[in-house]
Amino acid sequence: MYKKTFHGGAHPQGGKQLARDIPFRTWLPKQDLVFHLNQHIGKPAKPVVQKGDAVLAGQVIAEADGFVSANVVCSCSGRVKAVEKRRNVLGTTDLSIVVENDGQYTLADGIGEETDYTALSGKEILDRIKAAGIVGLGGAGFPTHVKLAPKKPEEIRYVIANGAECEPYICCDDQLMRTFPEEIVGGMKVMLSLFPAAEGVILIEENKPEAIAAMERACSGEPNIRVHRVKAKYPQGSERSVMSVVAGKHIRLGMLPADVGCVVDNVATVRAVYRTVCKSEPLMERGFTVSGDGVETPCNLMVKIGTCFEEMLEAAGGFKGGEEPEKLLCGGPMMGFAMADLEAAVCKNNNALTVLRKDPVAEAHRQMTSCLRCGRCNQACPLGLTPQMMSVAAQRGDYERYEKKLYGLECVACGTCTFVCPAKRPLMQLFKQTKAEIMAAKRK
């Protein structure tokens, strides 16, 4: 069941023209690299190196510490400078491994050896993916070896490579599909080998014609893999929106895509699977966009994981005109995190630095009025929720109604309601805070 679009949604100004046609450029870090041990959903990784140890590119420096966890792999050669807490993109701190980069990028043994995936068992494929530390590179950071090991693999009907990239300004997945289409198809073939009844679908929004053409050429001759074009609309990249247009399936809170016969991974994750299984290359780098009206030269980079955000700004020529911007975002303007500075390091699931000369949140706060009862937020919500009523319940502290009657915990914090609100109400921020308070109470 293929559809062109999903319920609700919005059309924010894309800003894609700033970087969409800029080819990838490799950026080699100049400073120390910082590897946060909590750069995935689940339990943080456990360090297996200590201060003073020599390390190589491709070496595991922290091991998964539990079922839902992921290895951390060094992306350079050098020496461990410290194992200490460092600040992350959220402004909090977590345990990190700091490596003094020797600039040589000497590889660990076995990196780059070619392997025929058809000669591997399913367990061997999953073991390679786990060892490589691959997680969802679209933002969620869910460990990929866990996602690819559902309880009933024979019931998976769709393996979906998500190339929607609907967030404004960000273009690295677009460039990835243009530059490495064969590797993405290769990763899809590896993943399909784990699911005998599944079809491979590569989902791309129609505003990426070059990526569509490249992926269709790469898919020609592959009877079980197809490209599915969808309308450009935010938040098409949401996992739920993807499943809606490909499989006509909807999941409830607490369910996983596998529960409705789907496996969904970002196209960058699918390529990483290929590089790991077929080229013996663990996750050491990723595509990254530096864009916005506040940078001198927007660009798309291949960046080593652990590189400081300050260097990403340097790669884009610094602030435009040397003027300090009002807003720095890790990610895009809809779901990205505001950053006080650029001290943090790039993690596996960070795909962009967006620099805006003006702060749209501050401007919205100046224009904010009482709710107009227009209902636009209800119409735009891709999950069919009622943000107008949810906001009233949240503000009153009526968390039982918020959760049980209005299904507020289903909110994925996409920000569509906030974007369309003519009263400039900070709905998404309110819902994120409310969900956090409800979940904290449940844990107690």
C-alpha cells in the first residue's frame, strides 16, 4: 500500500538551496577528538581504554554495556588524553574519551577487508553491525543491531531506507544518495538477507530529483528494491509518517515498527551497514551539513565522529560577515537543539550545524498571544492529536487527562503545531516538558 503523503503536516521554508548542490568534502579534524559514551538510545557504553593508551582508527574504545547499547569506535589514531566528563550538545555533561589526534589516521588490523555478505549467516552479519557501533544516523540513535533482530523476522514485510530529509536546511542525506547510491542499495541487500519475506523501499521526497534519479539507476535490476517518491512535506522523515505512506501502518505508544511488519532506517545507516559488512569498516565518520543564513559558505562534509563543532563552523568559513548570530542549532530549526556555544563534539546521530542570524524563537515569544481557538494545530498534527486541548490540560497540570483522554504521550515533538500556530504558542516545548514530568513520575 503506497501513498504519496500522510495526514496533516506543514511546509516550512526549506532553505535547502544554500547547500543542496554542494558536494561532500572530507574534513580532517585539527584538535583533540571527544567520544561521548552516551551517543545512542539505551545504556552508555563502557570504556575499555584508559589515559595514556595508544589507539588506532577503527579500534573499539568503549563497549556496549547492555542489550540496548552500542560500541564506540575511535575515528583517528593517537593517544588517550583523558577519560572524563565533557559537555554535549544538550548542554549537560557525560563521560567521554578524549583522544589526542596524531594526524596519521593509522587503521586497526582488518579495516577495509572485503567480504561477500552472502557467505555470512544472519548472526555473523548482526555481530559485525554490533561490533561496528552502528546506530540510527537520522537522529534517534537506536542501536542498529537491535533493530535488525526482531523476535519474528519472517513477519517483516518492508525494509525502508528513509531518505526523506524533511528538516529545513539539512542536505547531507540528499548528497549521500547522489554520491553513494550503489552503497545504499548494497546495504539494503544486506538487510533484506535478514528478512526473507520483505521488500526493500527507498523513500525520497520529490524535491530531491537528483537523488531520486541516482537511486533509481542503482536499483535497476534489483527486483526486490524500489524507490518510492513522496510529496515534500514536514515531518515526512518521522518514522510514523514513513510507515504511513509505505505500509499504511500506524503504531501506538510502546510499539516498534517491527510490530507492524516494518524496519525503518535512515539512508546513512543503510550505507553504514554496507561499509561494515562488505568493507569491514566500523562507524567512524558521517555526512554533515553546515548551513543557515549565518554562515559564510554553507557546505556538506564527511566528518570524523568526535570532531568539535567549532571545526564544523571553521569548515564553512565562519560566521557570515564575522557577525555573531543569534541562534546556533545542532540539527535543523524544527527539531534541533539550541546550543550556547560550539564546544561539544559531533556524535553519531548529529547531522548538522544550523546557524541563524536571527532567533525565530525569541521573535515568536515577542509576538505570542493567547490561543485563538483556530484549530490549525489540530489539522496539522501528523498523528491526529489535538494540541489545542493538550495545551490546556498541560497548563492546568491535568496529567491524567493529558495522557489517558488526549493521548498526549503519543506526541513525537515534531514541532508542526508550533510552526503553524498564528498565536506563536510554544506548544512543542510545553508538550516535551509535560511528557518528561509524566515519565519522571512513572519512574518513581
